[in-house]
Amino acid sequence: MKKRDAVAALAALAQDNRLDVFRLLVEAGPEGLPAGSVAGTLKLAPNTLTFHFDRLRDAGLVTVRRDGRSMIYAARFDTMNALLGYLTENCCEGRVEQCATPECASVDIPSLRKKERV
């Protein structure tokens, strides 16, 4: 990942609602979620949500596909992993064995997710 792409991704995520949207899409997995489900879950107005989706798409963090009348949004895990890799590439003075892997791993911690959404 290039520095300008990392800056764009970080800038897109540096807003409360967009960070919530992205985290919800990551939780949903590769299948993604319909825009209406995201709006309902996060209690965001559709026009506000469209604005946030556009910023995330511009940064390469989400994709969108049409399914009938629904727009399905999904996190781009390749971009997320590239960003994590960029942020940690020189971790531990190059001694990779001392650092955690930047690859996305599915970790289920429901108690933390519930607390964060309250």
C-alpha cells in the first residue's frame, strides 16, 4: 500500500459514523449487508449513510453491488489487510516473529461489541 492510500483510508475511518459502518461491515463478512440494514442497525438516515458509504468507497474500503432493488455494501478485506500491513511493516525493528500478524483473523468477542454499541 502506498502512503497516499493509507492516508485516504485512515481519513475515511477518522469519523465516528464511518468507523461504525466499516466495523459493522467487517463483522458481516464478505457477503456484506443491505444499506437499509446498516441504516437500521446504526440508526442513520439514508442520505447521511449514502454520504458515509461514498467516503468509504472513495478510500477503497468498501464495495457495493446491486441485488434487485437493494444495494449491498461489503468491507474490502484486502484493503483493510494492506492498511494493517502498512502500519505494522517495520514493527519490532524488523523482527517479525515478535509482532502479531496484521492479517485479518476472525475473533468473536461479543461482550466487547455489545458494550461499544450502547
